[in-house]
Amino acid sequence: MSGILVVDDDEEIRTLLRLLLSNANYDVTEAAGGDEALALLRRETFSLVLLDVSMPDRDGFEVGAEMRTFSNVPILYLTARGQEYDKIRGFAAGGDDYLVKPFASSELLARVGALLRRYLQYGAGASPSEKKILSVGELCIDEDACRVTVAGREKKLTAKELEILLLLCRTRGKVFSAENIYESVWNERGCDSTANVVMVHIRKIREKIERNPREPEYLKTVWGMGYKIDY
């Protein structure tokens, strides 16, 4: 059973989500606002956060951004704000997925299941196996431990960021378009916001692994084509 934190100021919505997720055999904890959610995240362990955006104390984007200073737990934003600008803000604030209200229960459960599988595989550690290290210059990825270091210093990546980095490092030198990356990592067909979503994640990865994100040594842009890892 995986622990899920549901954050929403609407008690009725929290109750509906708790019943839906509990019936799917998930362990659910509720928070009525952003400050309460952050306090819970600092003292308890969760595998996923379902986070509303419009809340009276702190909006979900602010909560997500603060979460990313100390946690790589995946965030699924649940909100009535469905404009592309809001989705990009959500991804920029550290979100892993974005679902617009109202939504079908089956779609929510499918996205929850996908995020948990990826996090348990890439973010919280995979099962022990033969040690496998990917190295590009001073960038090293321990695939078993899901640990990224640059010049020996550990870098904390979210599950989605790590998946993108692994995809590019495993095929060093190969150019992936934004659509290729999106379909490989999100397991969904691209849409109008695909390029922006991938661009946000690429920027976040560069901020973590590059000495100068504006002049990347590792994660390079091939103009008009996409991205590749090279050194």
C-alpha cells in the first residue's frame, strides 16, 4: 500500500478522493491547506501528493515549489484551472502531472498508478541488481540507487527529471525531439503544450547538473531538432 497525501481546502473533495483512493487500496492522508501539507511532508513519508492549486493560505504552485527544496515526491496537480499557462506554471513549480477538474475516476487512478510506479522505480530506489553506472564526464548516474552526482556532489532530481536524464544518457549522442521525450517519459501522445512541458523539465535538469545552465556541458540543445546528452 502506498501513502498518498491529498491537499485541498474543500472537505467534500478530500472525502471523495479519500474514498476513491482507499477503495483502490491506497493509504490516504488529508491536508486542508498548504501549510498543513508542508508540515506533514517534513515529518512523514509519502509516495505521492495530490495538490489543489487554489487554496486560501498558499496556492498549490507555491507549495509545490517549496516541496521541491526538500522532497522529490511526485506531485499531481488537481485543479479547475486548465489553461496552458497554468499547466506550465505547475510543471515549473515541480509538478509531475496535471489533471483538470472535473475528471473521470478512471483517469485519476490511471495517472496515480503511473506516477507511483515511476517514483518507486526511479525516485525511491529500485530493487537490488547488478550495479550499473552511467558516466558522462563528471556526471554519474547510479541506476540501482537512482543517485545522480556531478564531480562527486549529489544532485536531487525528481522522478520525471531522472527519467529524462536516463533516456538521454542511455543513448548518448542521440537527438530526441521534445515530442520523443514526452511520449517516452509520460507514455502519452504529444499535445499543444508538449514542447513547453519538456522545455521546463530540461531547464530544471540543467539548473541541477550544469555549472552554467546557459552554457550546458552535458544536456545540449540541437536547434530545430531537440536535445541530447554529450560531453
